[in-house]
Amino acid sequence: MHCGFHITHGGAILPDCIFCKIIAGEIPSQRVYEDEHVFAFRDIAPQAPVHILVVPKEHIASAAELKPENSHIAAKCLEITAQLAKSEGLGGGFRVITNSGPDGGQTVFHLHFHLLGGRPLGAGLINNG
Ligand code: AMP
């Protein structure tokens, strides 16, 4: 099931989940891939020449919610991420990131993997902000 519930974040009540709406086609997106379980689209504020969000269709709030029953969905997302890296020409390398929770910098509470590439990204893991 996609998210039909409200999510509390920083005191704000979000009326619905933006990524569930994108998957449902209620909000437009630049879709690059879709199958039964996975949806991928270009990030609206790209941080690199290629910046794609790979998202499970099932609403899972974050990586913190992964467990034996649903971890195969995350594995499928990573498999598609590798496929997209090839089709986007990222043979020189790429980065995959998932932010989890407020301290992890997550802003949309529907699990997603950022696929970033198209330029040298450097060796750093975090941007101390
Ligand atoms: P995070 O901060 O890790 O939760 O990532 C959320 C990402 O979603 C950010 O990189 C945003 O730029 C991206 N984003 C938010 N709204 C949209 C949208 N409507 N279409 C595409 N990307 C979006």
C-alpha cells in the first residue's frame, strides 16, 4: 500500500507523501524507469549532472524501516540503480546515498536512493553542515 497516512516531521503535519503522489502520477516528474516495484525520476534540484531518485513504490518511510520482510525491495532499488548508472553513462563511477531521519538529512520521508554522477564527486562522505 502507498502512504495513506499523515507523517509528522519537525512538528509539521504533511497532508500526504510527495513521492507517493509522484508515483501515482498526481505530481509530474521526469521519470526514467518504472516497474512493478520501483519508480525512478530526476531530482528537481540536481546536485550533479546526473541526479536520479530511485524509489520503492511501496511506502517505506526510510532505511530505518527496512526489515527481513521488505529488504528485498531495497535490494531491487539498488539493482535498478546499477542499471541506470550504466544507461546514464556513469561508467567512470557514481555515488548512491540514502538519508535517514532528521539527523541523516532526510527531507522526504519515503525511502529513496540518490544516484549521483556525471562528474568527479571527490572522496568525501559527508558535507559537515
Ligand atoms: P532527501 O533530502 O534525502 O530526503 O532527498 C529528497 C530529495 O527529493 C531532494 O534531493 C529534493 O530535491 C527531491 N525532491 C523533492 N521534491 C521533488 C519533486 N517534486 N521532484 C523531484 N525531486 C524532488
